[in-house]
Amino acid sequence: MAIRLPLGGTMTEEIARVLVSKEEIDSICTRIAAQINKDYADSDKRLVIVCVLKGSMIFTSDLMRRITVPMELECMKVASYFSSTKSSGEVKLQLDMARSDLTDCDLLIVEDIIDSGRTLYSLINQLRERGARSVRCCTLLDKPSRRVVDLTPDYIGREIPDEFVVGYGLDYDEKYRELPYVGILSPWVYEK
Ligand code: IMP
Ligand code: MG
């Protein structure tokens, strides 16, 4: 199936290089889900997956379908403000989850990518303050070289270099989310 890219260019023009193929993403989801199934096997509490919209919706749905322990799903939306392709550090809650009592919940936040770490750091703290029994986090991609806060995810799909990537839920200007792989966006797309 040929996917039409947003600017009408070819794959090699808009996407400089495929960084994480569909096959690798599949095996990452399988590996992380197996670890989650093991880690939460004996829990008598409620495992609540927190999907961070919109970027992690595809990763969350692939991961969820490999989870075999009882689980529930919530969604939240946080805006981290960007100037072109770098986050500014400001984090704002745009959409909250639909439950208020978190005392018997083991929350597992699912993120698409961790860059500076500010978004996730702020979200984890907010959810802990609300009394969640535990808060862990899982990310498909991690750019450890960009970190400005002390944060180590509990589950990591893959570390990547400091490149701006799109696809598999990740966007640039709301585009490219539908690509089945994660690719490095050609700099001319955002430098023009
Ligand atoms: P952080 O707060 O700096 O860790 O930024 C995290 C958020 O910025 C992610 O959830 C993404 O929405 C976005 N982001 C960071 N790096 C990239 C990227 O390379 N491509 C697309 N979005 C990104
Ligand atoms: Mg995100």
C-alpha cells in the first residue's frame, strides 16, 4: 500500500531514513508486553494504562492487545509547547482522565517518545500527588542525550539519537502520524 506523504514528496525526500521498521516495532511491543505481563501478574490492584494523546495512541493500542493481565484504559492529553522541533519546557494538562479516585490504581503511563523528559516528569508528579498506588512509565522511544530532568522510564522500546522523528503516531505539525514505521524527518521539511 502506497502512502501519500503530506508534502506530496516521495519517501526518500520527506523521510530521510527509516529508523525503526514496522517489524522492529512489532518485536518491541511483544517484548515490553511480556515484561508488563510478568511484572503485574500478581497484582491485586487495578492496572490502568494511561495513553498520552495523541502521539502514543498507536503504540498504546498495539501494546494493549498483547497485555494478558486484567487492565483498564484512560487517556490524557498534555501539551508541551514546541518551537519548530524543540520543546520549550512548558507543560499544560489539556485533557484529564475520567476517574478521580486513584488510590487502588497501578498506573502505567504510555508515551511515544521522551525528549527533555519534562512532559512525563510533570505528569508522573501530578498523578502521584493525586494518590495513585504506583506510577510507572513506558516509552516507545527515548532520546537520553536530550534529558534535562532526572527521569528513567521503566520500560523503553528503543533509545534513539537526537533526531526529529515522525510516524507510528508521532507527528510534525500534525502530519505523518499514519506512517507504519518511525522515520527521521528530512530537515528541509521544518527548516523551510
Ligand atoms: P519532552 O517533554 O521534551 O520529553 O517532550 C515530549 C513530547 O515532545 C513527546 O511526547 C512528543 O509529543 C514530542 N516530541 C519530542 N521529540 C519528538 C520527535 O522527535 N518527534 C515528534 N515529537 C517529538
Ligand atoms: Mg507524546
